[in-house]
Amino acid sequence: MSDLDPRDEAELRTVERARLQALVSADLDRASVLHADEFQLVNPAGESLSKDAYLGMIASGELRYLV
């Protein structure tokens, strides 16, 4: 069971959906706002990508989200 207020849970879901939609549509301006400056992605191989490197891969088309 979550300790979050249901309104907070709903807001978190809304923000996460917006973040994912920004990644799918490669809306880098929106994605940049929705990722913290200190964001790091750790991929399944254990490699770490900074926010800039991650969004750069999306911008270049090297990384594409389809859904």
C-alpha cells in the first residue's frame, strides 16, 4: 500500500505519462523539463547516461521509443 495521498499519486501518474509521451514523440524541449538536471539512466548493461547524453541519443535517433 502506498503512503502517498491519492491526489499525489494521480499527479505523479500524469507527470510520468507526459514524460513518456515526450520521449515517444522526441519532444526534447518537454522531455528536458520533465527530467531533473542530475538525471541518470542506467541501462541493462549497467552503463550510466547523463541527462544530456540520454536526450542527445533521442535527438540523434540513436534511441527511439515507439510506444
